[in-house]
Amino acid sequence: MLFFCAQAEAQTFRSFETTTQEITYTNRILQDGRTFVETVINTVVVNLTPNPVTSESTTATDETNETLFLTQAAATALQAAIATAEAAANASDTVIKETVTAEVDTADKAQDGSGNVLTGITYVVIANGQPTFPTSDAGTVTEATVTTTARAEFDTIVEVVKPIVSGN
């Protein structure tokens, strides 16, 4: 009788992660006439794990949107700070989020008459001559991870050796 002993181990492969960030600024006019800037920081993290054994790659994508309501002056100062930080030679992939964390404090955020930071606003939009009053909430929204697996594509290069032909 022959017995085979096998040790099963989970293989780990090198993963590659990229992070992209974008920031948008939208002026919002509240019902009482005050104007604040709705600032949305969109962060997308893509994790690629190629598997050389099966020639398949797994891609996981996480997306996060963080909404802040800032005063006009704070939004202008934030835009300048982000531009300066992005121009730096050692800027990271998360320079926008890092700059927002460092620059924005409670005094920069939209506040009600009592000094409480607003967590949601109702603003005015005029469409086709009719005012509408949509709402927006501050905070962070994380979208579900999207994971895809695809077979790797590759090109086959065939080298053809040609003999040297002499004219002698």
C-alpha cells in the first residue's frame, strides 16, 4: 500500500493597491438665504491581486464619499491648501483627505444660529421656474466592495530565427 502525505497551504500573492481621490465643491443656498459649500471627498481604493498559478486576477474596489458643509471662506482656504499640498514633491495618494483633516475644524463648518455644526441641510434649487427643496446630509458613506475575477490576458511572442544568407 502506498500512502501520500500532502500539506495544503493557502498561497498568498502580492497585492497592488491604488487610491484615487477627488473633491467637489457645490454652493448651496439655504432657505434662510445663507450660502454654504457642500464639499464631497470621493475616495476609491482598488486592490488588484494577480494569481500566477491560475492566470486570474481578483480586483476589489471600495468607494467612500465624505460630505462636509463649509463656509465660503473655509472652502476657498481648503482649495488653496489642497493645491499647495498636491504640488509638493512628496504628495501621497490620500493628500486630499490628509489636507482636509489638517485644515478643517469646527469653526470652518456650517453652523446653525446656536453654533451647532449642521449635519444636514435643506437648500433651494430652481428648476423650470419652480423652487424645490432637496436635502443633503453630512457624513461618510461607504459603498459595498465590488469584487471581480478575470482571466489574465497575455500576448504570445514567437521568435523566428532566420539563417544568414551569403551572396558568395
